[in-house]
Amino acid sequence: MEDLVCTDCGYEWSVERDEDGLVNGYGCPPCSQCYSGRGVPADDYGDFKCLTCGFEFRRYGNGGLRFGMIPRCPECKGYCNEI
């Protein structure tokens, strides 16, 4: 079993991968709660802190990076540092 977390809503669930390493044909299966996110391994995340407002948050998938870049703050859209 592998624990997954949705990249959009944070919903957590466990899956059993097929013989080919996929989940029903998906490498990162769609979320069954919000239907817009995808499931990524629960241990694949990055923690960030906003330089403007100090808000700390966690992003899942690809070490929390979006298109290889550190994400903007979800609260004030300011720039962040990885912590």
C-alpha cells in the first residue's frame, strides 16, 4: 500500500499499485474528493514560508515546486523561501 495526498485539497488515501506500477492506469491518480487534483506520494512535499506575511504552508508533489519554481504565498501572493 502507498499513501497519497491530493495536490489541491490535501485529501489523503491509500492505494495498491498494479503490477506495472500504476493505479488504474494512472501514475498519479485523480483525487476522489475534489476531482481537480492528483494523488502524489505523501512523503513528496516542500515546506515554505512567505517573506511578506510570514505564512507557513506545505505543497505536495515534486518537492512542492511548481514548474520547478518556489510557489507564491496562497494568502497574500508574496514571495516565499523553502524552510
